Amino acid sequence: MTYEFEGKNDREAIEKAVAELGIESDQFDVEILESQKKTLFKSGHVKIRIHVADNPKSESESATTAEKDSTLNVSNRSSTPLIPQGEVEQKIIDFVKSVIEKMGYDASVELSFRDERKIELRLSSEHSSILIGRKGKNLDALQLLANVYAGHLGREDIRVILDIENYRLRREESLVQLAYSMADKVRIRKTSVLLEPMNPFERRIIHTTLNDIPDVETKSEGEGLYKQVRVMLKNF
């Protein structure tokens, strides 16, 4: 289910969503649709889209399901490109390719996975490192634009995932390793560790990885889309 809210900034828009929907901010994913900074003559304005599960759970509780979805996505990728079905899939592919070309780079864009809720596009380019960006920021931005465009086409019900050189899988593996490393660290130092700001999907990987470790727990801290995960010993 999706909802849209507006505010002077992303925090105010998220607070409106929490108040109206009656759920916590870690129970939904946020997309920034429009963002206008405050200037001398104009007040700030942000428009967000909220993605809520039919039966929302807390971030840590929903982590296992989220990771299973991710694993299913990776394992069911087609080794050969899929043929776009219908006008919407082709338009999204053309849109992503057009945005990359306007950035000044060449890339092929192919459909590699689809189900009822999402489609995944596989990018190929000699400029892959630039398209990925630092810690995936550029790839995330392209993915956000693709999802906004899908919404303009009337398909708010599907999520568009972009990947290049299996970056998503490699990032997931690095986060799993990071989670175990931080668990060892808090045991040795007898103190908590606060990780770098992460998007909802990345945070869920950390939560899921450490969910079954009996002496370690995690929680998200902060406001907005990018929150930090704190790793700590239980009952310490």
C-alpha cells in the first residue's frame, strides 16, 4: 500500500504519515518525490511516498521477510534478458537509459527479473563505478527516479530495482560481514557500536543477520530515510 504526504521538510512529512497512519516510522519505506529547500523568498517543501506492508511490523520483525524477498530476487534472476511485457516495462527501461545518457554516459538496460510486486533492471556500462557511486548513492538515486516515473505511469504498485555488476548482492554480502564483525566488536569492548546511516533495506540486512544471535541486539536510531543501526549486547 502506498500513501503520499507533504511537509516543510522530510521530518515533518514523515511525522504526518506517522500521525495519520498510526504506525511507527520504522514500519514503512519512504521515497522522496519532490524536495524544495527553503530560500529567502520561498518556504521549504517536501513530498514523500510511503510504502506500507498490508500487515506492518516493526523494522526488526519484518527483516526476515525482507531478506527472503531479496534472496528470492537474486536467485530467480534470468541469465538472459527477459522480453518486456507491455508498454509500461518498455517505457521504464527507455526512461532509465535516457536519464543515464543525459548524465553523459552510455549503458545498456535489460529486464532481468519480474514478479507481481517488482521488476529488476540490469545495467551494463564501462562507467559502472560512476553509476554506482559512493556506497551505491548514485544507483539509489537512479532507482528512485525510476520508481517515481513508474508512479507517473500509474504503476505505484510495483517497485523498480536497478542493479549493475551484481552490486546489490555484493553490498548485501558486505553488510552481513559488517554485522558479524560489529557483533564481535561489542562483545570484546563491552559497549555498543553505531553504524553509518543506511537506507531501510540495508538496515534490515543488519537486523536480520544478528536477529538469531542470543547475546546481541540491534535498534535503529535517527529520523528520515537514512537511519543508523546500533549494535549492542543484550541486558548490558
